[in-house]
Amino acid sequence: MARRKRKNKRKPLRFKQICFKLTVGQKAALDRYCRMHNTTTLRFLRTLVMSQVERYRPESHPASMVTENQLGLFDDVI
């Protein structure tokens, strides 16, 4: 009997690698900042990038269109 394969539940994440160079002074300042704020270099850079590019992401859901005739069943639920 052939065994069934289990279907993957999630779509795998895809990552892209980015490489850039820092001067010795910039690296020292980055390390000092990370030590003072108790974080890692990678986590710090990720938060910086995410805060800057968040506004450029495409809208994932279109704006919901509510018409005048739509019933409001759950508007006044207590």
C-alpha cells in the first residue's frame, strides 16, 4: 500500500539576501547602539527597514464597499 504524503499547511517564506558595507566607525556605532538597547544588529536593521518600507506595500485587501441597502445585523449588539 502506498502511503499518502501529508500536505504542507503553510506556504514557505521566501527570503532575498542583501549585502552592504559599513565603515569601521559606522560598525562601531551600530554595535554600541545595539549593546545599549539590548538588541541584535540584524533585529535593529530589520525594524528600521520595515518602518521605512511599510507605507510602500501594496494594499492587501480592497476597501469594503458598504451600500445603503446593506443590513446592519451586528451594529447594535451589546
